Amino acid sequence: KRVMRMARNTYQVSVAQHMVQPSYLASQQMPILPGLAITYDFTPLAVHHTEQRESILIFLSNLIGSVGGIFVTVALITGCVVNTATAAVSKKQD
């Protein structure tokens, strides 16, 4: 089997944020100085991902769309170049 077609086990981790404002520490008259404390609490989620081969119709549709996009892009660039050259030549003749 190829590596791309094998099932893979992946894990996702969620993150939470908690901030204590210095004004709160001052109002509580806590002897704690402001600082930075980082703790990690890992709660992974298991994800089972399986890749499957697309049908030939989807492949052909993507291929035709890509080829069409290339033709449109080339036509736009060619049109810009031709119009710019035509404008430059007509301006030179005046």
C-alpha cells in the first residue's frame, strides 16, 4: 500500500485563555506580583481520517476547469499586451 492511502491517527488540542487584571490583584490586596504562568492541560481528541480516490468524473471536471482557467488567463494577458502595444503605436504616430 502507498503511504497516502493508509489511515492516519491525528490528534487535536483545544486551548483556553485566562487573564487576571492587575487592578483585581490590587483591590484584593494580594501580595502576588503580576507575572506570567503557563500551564498545559492536554485533552486530545482522536480523529480517524481515511483518504479515498476520487472518481474519474471528478478528476476530468477538475482537469477541464484548470485548462479552461489557463486559457482565460492567457487570453486576458494577451489582450492587455495587444491593447497596450496598439495604444503605444497609435500614440507614437500622432
